Amino acid sequence: LPHAASDAVLVDNLKAAKQTAGHLIAAGCTDFFYAGPANLPDDQRLAGFREGLSAQGKTLPGSHVFALKDENAPLDGLRRQLVRLPRGKRRAGIFCYHDLFAARVIRLCHEERIPIPERAAVAGFDNLPVASAVWPPLTSVAYPVREIAETAVKLLFARLAGDRKGAPEIRYLEPELVVRKSTKNDTE
């Protein structure tokens, strides 16, 4: 929140995305894709995903990044890429900015008869209720909502009491990757 001059309590998006990249690599993915919002000036989730892949010698080509106007934007480019992915030992690892994009990717895979997780492993972010409602259940980054709220209230009360003055403080809390069937074969 560089534009907001206020205290903030956030999940570490960069770290969470790196963790997701590592998980998809460990799950045997060979080709990587990202679906996220268009016009996001500093997408830490995309940056972290790229960094996590790069740290293990993998790449995320620009042609594999899909910037979507909204949750309903067409996924035609991703569809074309996935359908053309050679069968055999190739496995797509798809990371989505949030679970609603990921739910649409899962639907796309069902429509194209691309088996999840055997040929496409899909991961999202936010661990929304939809993550456990889709089939297969979605691997997603969760964050400690209660701890975020408690920390934010403590920061606010400290400011109001005059105990904290000066520059805004940003605290980052630990993300947790909740691994579900969308990225993990039963044999893994």
C-alpha cells in the first residue's frame, strides 16, 4: 500500500507466491502460467511467483502471463496454451492471483478435458470458501485472518492512545499454503 499513509497488516504476498512456485515445481510441473488482474502496478504475487521459479531454474514466459480485466474476462489465451501443451511428461502449473480466477481455470480444464492435477496443477490465493467447493478442491494460500485483525486493532489503539507516532508501520504475517487435490496426485 505505498500510496496509503497508514499502518497496515498484510500477508507477505511475495513469500507466499515463492512458496507456491516451489510447491508446483515439487509437484512435477514443467510449464508455468499465471492469471491475474490487469492494470495492477505492483503485482507482488506475480513477482514472487517469477522469483520462486527462477530460484529453481524455471521460467515464466511473458506469453504465459494472462492479465484479466475482471473475474469474467475470457481465458481464451490460457485455453489455447493449455490445449497445445504436449501430452506425456509435460504438466502445467497454474498460479492464480486469487481463488475466483482459479475456479475459472478449473472450469476451463474441465471443459477442455484436461485432467487436474495429472496434466494441470492449479493453485489460488486467499483460501476463499470456493477453494473447498470446487472439484478438485483448490490448493490456495491462506493467511491468518484473526491474527491480522488482532494486530491491526492493536496498532490502531496504540496510535489513538498516542503510544505510536511517526511513520506508518507495515507488518507482514506468515502465509500458509493449504495443499489440496488440485495440485497433488494421490500417488504423490
